[in-house]
Amino acid sequence: MTAHKDAGRVPPRHVAIIMDGNGRWAKARGRPRAFGHREGVEAVRRAVRAAGDLGIGHLTLFGFSTENWTRPAEEIDALFDLLRRFVDTDLEKLAAEGVRIRIIGRREGLSDDIAGIIERAESRTRDNDRFHLTIAFNYGGRDELARAARRLAERVAAGELSADKVDEAAFAGALDTAGLPDPDLLIRTSGEKRLSNFLLWQAAYAEFVFLDVLWPDFGAQQLAEAVDVFHARERRYGGVSHG
């Protein structure tokens, strides 16, 4: 992972991606959905390398949502198995390259082995800060907001926090992403144009780029194109144009 920046351009600090299209990619090839998910892991590896090469410091990937539990059991098992294989195969390499892995989402209800894998990945890379890879797993934006509100309410009830101190900063600090910068750029693959309950709070001022490419075909070229679109935008954060 060799970081560099294009001359005169500062890369987005944080890029978030909704990785969509694994199932359609597999169906187009007459293969089961699990095959598409396996190829999607290769796209994850390409995205991590490409983000580092572009000088992006934070990459957040939407891996498994709270709504994905409605999918067939065999597909869910395949997704969980891919998480196991990804950690077993890539963890030491990522750790050696200075990557910090963080998993956001609901931990309750996960099997002991998946919870252990998450803990192993986070603890092994906790002291790294060269590149931050966050994976949203068993994650839903509304669920995250509800859990954050509950944490703050419990602190107020316990007398640890005054109700008048519950402001935007306090709320952000109770989210799964506490300590991470908000995404500057949010990419969704597969041509769909919706957030799908992803980073509802954090994406308030993100630039959205929707790509027609299916996730297993995503690579350095597609990420660079999305970053080019990002640089062509004028970010006003609710202000007026200075153009």
C-alpha cells in the first residue's frame, strides 16, 4: 500500500462504500449468490489497496446489514464464512501494513466465533494508524441511532450527563463511529441510488457518487473515477457558492 496524492489535489479523508451487486453479478454468470460474495471479497482487497494508493486515510465498507438476516440461511452462512476467511487470510498482512480494522454494528446476537473474530481483528490492529478500515457488519443506521440515544439516556438517568449537554457532539460520541471523521465521499455500486440505512447521521454532508458497476468488478479505476467526481463538486456545507 503505497500512498500518494495527485498534484494540487487533497484526497477525500474518508470514503464510505455501499458494496452492492454481488448477487446480480453471480446470476449473470449462472452461479449462486455465494459465488458473487466470494468475488466481492477480492473487490474489497482491491479497494483497500487503491484507497491507500490515492492517499485516502479512512475507508468504510458496508458488509452486512441488520436487514440481511431476512436472506436465505445458506447465503448468511456464506457471508459469515467469508468474514472468517478474510480475517484468517488478510489480518496479519493488513496489520503489518499499519491498517487499523474497526467493526461497527450491533454485537448482540452474533455467534461466539464471529464475535471472537471481530475482537481478534480489532485487538490485533488497535495500535495502527496508517490506514483505517472500518467494516459495517450487522449494521443499520437507524439501529445505531437508537442505540446511541439509549446510551445517552442511560447516562442522563444515572446522573453522569446533564440533559442540556446532549448536543451534536455528545450524540456523535455515542455512535459506533465515535472518533472517526464523517465520510467526505459515499459511493454505491450497482446503479442503485439510495442509502439503504447506511451512516444516516455521518453522511449528512457527504458527496454521493452512484456507479453502474457491480461490486465484484470494482477496482482502482472505479475508485479513482469516483474521487474525480468528488473533486469536481463544490462542497458548501449549507453555505452559498463562491464560484
